Amino acid sequence: MTTTFVTGAHESLGYRLIEAGHTVIVGARDPQRGRAAAGALGARFVQIDVTDDASVTAAVTDVEAHEGNIDVLINNAGVPGTHSTADQVTAADATAVFDVNVVGIVRVTHAFPPLLRKSENPVIVNVSSAMGSFAAAHDAECAESRAIAPLHTASKAAVTMLTAQYAKSWPDMKVNAAGPGYTATDFNAHSGPQTVTEGTDAIVELATVGVDGPTGTFRDRYGAVAW
């Protein structure tokens, strides 16, 4: 049985992983939302605030006490941040976005490897976005090129580079980035053309790779994403 820890309560992703045979642990900052998501899935809830060292340490201790190890870590927690234009973005805005989207991944990924390395096939999936792709940002044919969200896009570019660096550093693990695509979520007032299920395709694909699977890649549901 594959045990997967997911930061950021996400019922659709949890359902799909359970269908794939995973035991899912739902990690969320908000106990009410987290317990609701876990209850809907029949999964276990663990409170985790990715912006707080003590909270992350407590989550690792909790998982070690109950499950002993994990096979897959999915860094899914994220915030959209302000959609203000560049001249309106403040340092406080940047700190708030990067602390969740980038530093949060570092904080969690620093804490969980001892549990991951107990697995025969340790896997990390970082949820990034094509909005952080330099290629997409300069391609007029891509919807991402029309996005004006300096902090969100910059944070996702950082997530993808972190993924590449972790993959190089840890050849004993599979570390990949997944781009959900323009999916209808609360982030975009449900304006995206993809369903939430379609938006989890790449995450599920990368969370279920075998021992010979890829590492250091950036993929969406259609395949490789240009960096």
C-alpha cells in the first residue's frame, strides 16, 4: 500500500489517489476544512501550516507515530496572492505569497525525507504552474502569456527550479513538478475551462510513477511543459 501525504485539503485529488490504491493523509492548516476533506474521503487528517516550522515538525511526528513512513509527498498548499499590477505590489505581498508557495515547500520538503527514505520508491510532487513558465510567458499563443500576476507567476517559476535542484540533489527519490493547467477553482473564481478532475491529471500521474519513473520533470496533463 502506498501512503501519500498531501498538503492543502483537496478532495478530488484525494479521491483519485485512493482510486489508484493510495492511503491518503490529508494535511491542511484549517482544521475544519481539513477534517471535512478527510471525512469525505475516509482518510486521516493531520494539521499542518506550511508557514510554521513547529507545525511542520509536529505533522512529521504525527505521521511517524501513526503510519511510520510515507511513500509520496505532494506539496499542494498554495495561495494565489494579489492580482495587483506590478507598480502596486508590495514587499509584504511578496512575503505572504512566497512564504506559502516557495518557502513552505522548502520547509515541508526539508522535514519529510526521513519518512520518505523508508519507502522503496520515494516520490515528491510539487504543484507548480505553466504561469511560471518563461516559455509560456513569452508565447502569445498561450493563455499564460496574458496573465498579470507578478507574485504568483514568480513563485511558481521558483517552485519549478526548486524541483529541478531537489531532483539533482536526491537521486534516490523521484522529484517532479506538476502543472494543473487553467482549472476552475476558487483561485480564479471558477473561470478555468478545465474541471478539477482534469486539473489533477498531472499530479496523479507523477504521484504514481514507478521506480523507473522520471525525475526532475515539469508536466501537465498533455505532457512536458517548456520551462
